[in-house]
Amino acid sequence: MSKKALYLLGIALTIILGTFLYVKFCCNCNIETPTADTEKVPEVVAKESIYVPFILNGSGIDYRTNDNLKFLKNSNLLILPVSDSIEIGINNLKTFLAANPKQKVTITGYATSDETNTTKFENLGLARANDVKSFFVSKGLPAAQFDIKGEIKNQWKMSLDTLLGPAEYFFETIDTTNVASDEWSLLKQKINSDPLILNFNTNKASDKLSTEAKQKVADIVKYLQHDKEATVLVVGHTDDVGNRDSNIVLGQKRAEFSKNYLIQNGIEVSKITAESKGPDEPLGDNTTAEGKAKNRRTVITIK
């Protein structure tokens, strides 16, 4: 074989060997084989919403908002200012308490067991409840309608170093039966403490009543319509002119006159008792004309 042929054969073998080595070792060196890890879709972690709702819920009020009052850790002082939604809730509570003066609300403040109490109160929760009450009162809410309590919890929802809404509001149930009973008791007390008195001239009486006296008659009628067992007591009185027996009879006549007047104003005859004390219970001094005039009267009360 000639030198030229040998030279060409060497070149051919070099090319073939080089191609073989390239294919074997370098062709896929920059191509990464997909792995199970690279094929995973990145996991999306939803951020948890952190809030404690502000709730005012009782008979006649229901207000809720996700915002709330806030306190720094270890502090009993409310963070101010509060949000508009809290202000709206406080105004609703103010209106509700004004319309329900017998309503009581207990504010329970909370603190965590790892907080430090540096206040004069028994615990930090109670101190926080007191500060919430003071804030409400500064907004015009009546202090007398709030009670406070404090409790310690193992943990509470926080945002960094801030406790979210560590207070709750408990509305005392109003016994409407007792409230109504109190109102009627007050009306009866009003009637008897300032009774209807009809005054008489000597041996005469007048049915011309003042506006105040007419209102007293209306109160008596109203009470009797409520309390079916109640009765009216009409007692006739006289001055000491003449003998006692005659004055007892005169006092009875005055009582009967007043009884008839009450009947004419809608009170059942069976509800009225008329009696006479004559001159025995003077209201004024019988030695003066003015005193005698005061003694010629009937007094009307509820039994």
C-alpha cells in the first residue's frame, strides 16, 4: 500500500474514532434528565387570616365585625384609635342601652398566662376589661350598666406582639315580667304617696277638678285595669264643728259623693269602698279657717 493510501486511511480512522467518542461521552452532557423533583408543581401555601371578631349579641342587639380592640402584650391599655367599624358598634350599643336602662353588660377581659401583670387589678384580664369599660364610658355609654370580669387563658390569637380582641361582652337577660311588675308597683306607690284629695266647702262638694287631680283619677283607672284584685278606698273627713256623730255621717256622705264621681269616670262600683273618719284624723289646725278647710276632704287611695 502506498504512503498516500496509508495517510488517507489514518485520517478516516481518526474521524471515525472521534465521532464515536463524541457520541458516547459528550452528546448529552448539557441535557438534564427530568427528575421527579423537577416535575413537581410549586406548592402554594395559603396565608391564614388572623382575626378575632368584635361581637355584641343580646336580646335586641346583634353587631359583628372582623376588626376588634387590641392590646400590646403585657399592657392593660387599649390601643387607640380604634377602627370605624368598632366605633359603629359602640354607637349601636349606646343607642341600645339608652333604650334599655335595666340592661346589664358584663365585659370579660382576657390575658395569657405568660403575660406580666403590673397593674393594681387582680389580673391583667380584669385590668383590660376596666380599660374597655372606661373607653365605652368616654363615648357616652352609662357606666352603671357595665360590670367587669377578668380571666387568664393559656393562649390568645396575636399578631406579632399584639393581642387581638381579648374581651367579650355578655348581655344579661332582662326579665320583662319583673320590669313590668316594677312599673306597676311604682304607679301604685305614686297614687298612694300623693293621693287624690277632694276638698269640700261646709256641707258641700265640688266635682270641678284641676288638671293634676284629673290625671290622678286617670292613674287610678289605669292601675285598676291592670290589677283586677285591687280596690279603691275612699275616706271622708270633716272639721270638728258640731258633734262627732254628725261629722261621722257627714264624712260618709262626702265619701259616697266621691265614690259616685269615680263611678262616673269608669271605675266599677264593686271596686270602691267608702268609709268615714269624721273629725278623727285632721290634716290642718281646726282653730283656723284654713286648717278647717283642709280637714273637709276625702282621700282616695289604692288598697
